[in-house]
Amino acid sequence: MSDLRFCGHTLEPAELALIVELATRYGRLSRHELAQTVCELLGWQRPNGQPKTIECRALLERMQEAGLIGLPALKSGRPRGAGSSVPVSPDPESAPLDAPLATLQPIRLQRVATPGERTLWRTLIERHHYLGHRVPFGAHLRYLIQTTSPHPRVLGCLQFSSPAWRLKGRDQWIGWDDATRAQHLQSVICNSRFLILPHVRVPNLASHVLALALRTVTTDWTAAYGIRPLLAETLVDPARFTGHCYRVANWIDVGLTTGRGRIVTA
């Protein structure tokens, strides 16, 4: 199978042979451990030196589906990267909030880091976002949108994650070919979740958060992954949303893709 790709890179025969050998020799390793081993031996790392374990594991599972290797069975109850269980927990304060944006300043983005923050983020997204909660593929950062005025309160959620490998509208707008995209795609991030809680009705909050988010995630992504994002993208379903808040925040509509709108910004 000569067309296997890893993060835009077509596997060389020697790389493919090494993976097959490792999967055969170390059949007792878990999928995660095998992916880490492959990354270490082939030098598949992020700019900050961390192995691309999630992406490698997905490659291993594609190879298994193609009959190239065998992998240990998944542990019972462990999500495979699509959906995962979200514990039932109450929302934070859910009384209606109808106020001018100025009265809630400063708005801040709290990067999700603690178990409690992760549970809260997952609960809110699963309960209130039409796409629900999914384990994102590759690198990602999550935030809780918060205000401390007149008292601390969660207003919504954000997630930035790795971009789609190929998007016609985006690629034409940038003007890159396959080789250039493979070289520079890691400088693109995707706003894969954006939620303002339904009981929060604050004019201009969404566009304000988007502008704040780009400043915040640029610094955080660079610190977490060792590369500075140069472009952000998102998908907007025109059957549900107009994308107005993105346009107000200076995002650029570059066209439709597979039934959904794609908006990018430099």
C-alpha cells in the first residue's frame, strides 16, 4: 500500500517496513505505546519535541484496516477518538444574562487544564453545541469563556485544533500546492468549537471573544506546540448560522466545502 500518508508525508518503503516490523515484534505493546515507539524511531515530533502519538496511532489503525499489521484489541470502554462519555453534572449558573458587553468586562479566556475544567467544558459542549463533544484529532487547546463582573460566571467555550489536511477553498485562497501545504500546514489551526451559552444574550460578545481568542491562542499554541500559528480557519454551517460574528471579527469567507462554509483569517 504505497499511498499511506502521515501528516501530509507519503510513507517511504523503509518507513513502512519498520512499522510492520515493530508491530510484529512488539505485539504486546498497547496501541499508544507502539505509536510512541514508532514516533521515536522515525523522528515524528512536533516542533516542541513531543511525539505525534495521536496522529501515529491513527496511521497504525489505518494500516490494520488495510491488513498490513495487527494491533492489540482496544481496552473495554476506551474511546477511539470519536465520541467519549461525558459525566452528568450541573451547568454553572444558568439564569438568563441580558446585559451590555461593557458591564461584563474584562472577558477572559481560561485555558482548560484541570480535571474540573475539562469536565465542565465537555459537559457544556455536549449539552449545548449541535456537534456535541468529540475527542479532537491531533493538537488542540480548549478554553472557558469567563467574566468576573459583576461576579464570576462562565459564558461559553472555545476549542482550537489541528486543521483539515485538504480544503479546496482554503488552499486556493492561499495559493499553495501539495508540497507547500505539507510543509506549512502545521502553521494553520482550526476553531473547531465555539459556543456562547444559550441563556447568555450579550450583543457583540461573540465577535469580541473571537478577536480575543486569536490573540490568546497564538501565544498559547506557540508555548504548547513550539510553532506560531499564522492562519486560523473554521467551518460554518449555513443552514444553522450566518457567520456574522466571524465577519465582524475580520474573518474572511473563502467559499463552501462539502456542504459547509469555510472561513479563514490571517
